[in-house]
Amino acid sequence: MGTTQRQRQPPPSGIDRPAAAERPQVRRVAFAYPADLDPRWHPRLPELAIAANAVSLLMPHAEPYVVRSVRAVLADLPGELADQAEAYARQEAQHHAQHHRFNALVRRRYPGLARVDGWMRRTFAWLARRRSNRFHLAFAAGFEAVAYAAARWVDGRVTDLFRGADPVPATLLLWHLGEEVEHKSVAHDVHRHLGGSRWGYAGGMLTAAVVLAWFSVLGTLVMLWRDRRIWSPLSHLRLCRWTFSFVFELLPTMAVSALRDHHPADFADPVWLTTWLRQYDPATGTMPEYSLSFLE
């Protein structure tokens, strides 16, 4: 899956690598969603739009949870890592704000998602009340490992997956995934700096993967039912093919991430997303709208 490992001695501070990465860039991108935007925004692969919408529904619940987890410990972090953590939290806040706006359009088309959305809200509220700060940070770090695997999986298939898609939702998703690559190390470093164990990290990663998978499947089934695709063999064939392909990206990523000497910086970053993210224009606050010219 394209990972690389470099031989090194672990630093004496007890974390796998000093927080030496550049601070994530906060990109304030405002997406203009047309009032008549079709939530089935991919005519060629409507199942992809449905699955991506299901993941999008999670973001206004999962990302505020990880933002609160990291911001709660900012005062306990050294200057450089605290700056990175604050920038990471601001990036994530941008993500869930934009997904919240997009999700309103999706729920309008699929009223049955309101119940799933309520289950998501209660799940993350329960996690926030019942678990420890150390678990919150482990979940945040594990959540980022899962998101990074998703970014790598999409990056290798951008042309196949997004050819013919509506450019606005496609740009939203690709911008989000590109920033997941950019801040892949921050939550991990926060967790480790504050004494989080490798076992705790692995547990947070597994919990995040299970929660994301469960609610993504539920949301997808609701939308398939509403669109009368629930009995379509082609729809299930496509979804199963993408799922198994992603699992073969995710499981090695999780296994390597759980190793004692591993640091997220050891992964070879996807090329397309990181290159495309550099096209952000800070003067206008815009990302280039997804188009085939960026894929070829």
C-alpha cells in the first residue's frame, strides 16, 4: 500500500517523533451549494454519491468531538505542538461546518436520514460523557488514521471515482481529504505527548473505524431504499467492490500505525491530493473547482 519505514532510534521524550511538521494551513473555503443541487450528485456512479453522503453525515458529529478533545488539552502542550493542534482544530471546524450545510440538502432528499442522524448525535454525546480524556485523544488520533487511509484510497482512484461527478460536492470531499493528509500527524502527536499508549491508540483507531463503518452502512442503506436501489445487484456489486478495496487499504494502514516505532510521517503521502491542495488561493479563499483538467 505504499508505506515506507525509516530506521531511527525513538527520541528520549517518549513520543515517537518530535512535532516538527509544518503547521496545517487553515483554508476558509465557502462552498456555494445550488438550491437545486441533486444529492445524487454522480449520475454515472450514484452509489458513490450515496456512500459519500453517508460519510458526510458523520462529520458534524465526529469532527466536533475530536476538536473538543484536542482543544481541551492545548494548555498542556508545548508551543509548537500547541500551534499545530490549534490549526488542526480550526481545519476540522471548517470541515464540519461545510458538511453541515451540505448535509441539510441531503436530508431534504432523504427524510429517513433524520433518525440515523439522531443516533449519530447520541453516540458521540455518550462518548463525550462516558469516556476519559485519554480515550478522547486516542479516538481523535485513530480517527485521523482512518481518514488518512480513506484519502490514500481515493487518491489512487480519483479519475475512476469522480469522472462525471458534480464538481461542487466532489470539490468538498477532495478538499477535506487533502487536509486529512496535511494534518495526519497532529492528533497522534498530541495523544503521545500526553502519555497515550500504543495500545490506547490502537483501541481508539479500532473504535473510530467501527463507529464510522456502522453509521456509513446505515446511512447508505436508507438512501438506497429511498432511491429504490436496495435490490439492485449492480448497486451492491459496486459498493462491495469499493468496500473490499478500501478495507485492503485500511487494514494495513491500521496494522502499521499500531506498531510501537511507527509515526504517521513514515507513510508515503498520496500525490494527487497534496498537489491539488496547493491550488488554494488565500486571497479569494477558494479551491479550484474539481474538473477533469486536474485529473489528467
